[in-house]
Amino acid sequence: MDMNGRRRIRPVAPGRGRRVAGAALGWAVLGLAGGVVGAPSAGAAPPAVPTVEVVGNPVFVGDYETGDFGQWGICQTATINSDCAGFGGDRTMRIVTDDVRQGRYAAQFDLAPGDVPDFGGGERAEVRSDAEGAVVKEGDERWYQWSMKFPADFQDPTGVWFIVMQWHAGDGSPPLAINISNEGTVDIGGDGLKGEPRPTIGPVRRGEWVDYTLHVKFSRSSEDGFVEAWENESQTVPRTARASMTSDSNYLKQGIYRDTGPATSVRIDGLRVTAPGVALP
């Protein structure tokens, strides 16, 4: 903690991963599980991860360091729509070890044309959490930190929407989301609210791991709510007044959700959710 009581998260030594405060809650790195793709080379170590100072305590971790998708609640793709517990992956989403941003594992989400689940709604390969630390309500303040890597041949979306993270309301389109635009930018969006600002965090940096930090005050009102964001260690979106809710609560989703497009993929790693003013048990 610094003198103002703010929690500082520092880069870690290569190969050790980020130490997770609150390991007593079950967030410690676990052993190898089934379904993991690839293997690290002998002596290879992931790079240290640049970080942005955040305030508070961790309330949810979805960094795939269990070696499967079990940190999340529901896996939703064209092949599965059920509990993520023990699910190591298939052609639509898989755990990888050959190219990660932190720790030992990352997730790769793979989407092919026509990959629409039985319940419809668009093509998707996503994980969802309704855990207490992943759900937000009016007035909640949260910091989200995660990393993404798009393939070198990633094509700019051509459809109406392409979402890689969403805070979903009770029904309808998400009021807050991380969108990939048709111009190849990573934007703060959400079609569930019309007329709200859609600031750009940065371009899609093909073939590179990029670290993102998003700070949100959740509210139905733009007078109370705000967003701000960082790309790597640079703040690219200043604090911006914005509503982010249309119902009593939002749950969290991560992966790919779009209307249509060619075969594509994205790797995601290291999600941490931090909450100011929330004490660990």
C-alpha cells in the first residue's frame, strides 16, 4: 500500500507469473489440467507484465491459471452451453501454454462462420461469470486488468458488432462492452445504451500482446457513472462521464461475440477485477 492506502501491483520477475493477493480465496496457481494445448520450451519464460496502479482488493480472477475454464461459470459456443467446471476446451475455445502473457496459461477463442449456439443471438465463443465478484450493481466501482493478442492476419470486422468483453444486463444488448470496430480499433462501447460516448482505447495491434486497464463507475446515469482506460501503461481514455447499466445488475462475459464474419481468433490472459472499499474475507 502507498501512503494513501492505494494498492500497488508491480511487474513480476519473468517466469513467475503475477502473485495474486487473496490466494486464500482459491486464486493461487494450480497444476496442469486436461485440455491444455502446446508446451513451453525448456527455459522459456513469459515476459514481465506492465501494470497500472489500481485501488482496492481483488474480487474476481479469470486468468485461466487453473489450466482449464473452471474459474468461469458458463462456457457458451456452438459446441457447448453448460458449466465450465473441468472443461479444458475444444475447437471453439482452448487453453494454451505456447504463447501466454502471464503465468503458465492463456485462453484462445476460435470462431468460424456459422458458430451460433442453439439459443441463437449471433456467433460466439465466450465464457460467462455470475460470481459475486464478477457481477456489478448501481454505484459499484471496479478496475479490470487483462491482456489480449490478435493474430497477425486478423481481419477488421465487417459486421454490425464484434465484442471481446461485455457487462451484460438482464436482457437486450450489453450497456457496456469492449468492441472491435470496423476500422480496427478497440473501443469502449455497448449497444444497450444509445448516445453514450464510445472512446477508443487503441488500435488492434496484430501479433502483439497488449495489456488493458479499464476503470468503471457503474450507473444508469451519466452524471454518476464514468469510464477511463489504459493501453499498456499509457492512459488513452481520460475519465469520461458515461452510463453503463440498464438493469439492476450486469454480469461479465469474455471471448468473441459477433454477428458474422470470417474465421477468427483472439488470445486473452490475466483478467483481474479489483474493487475499492471491498474487504477480503
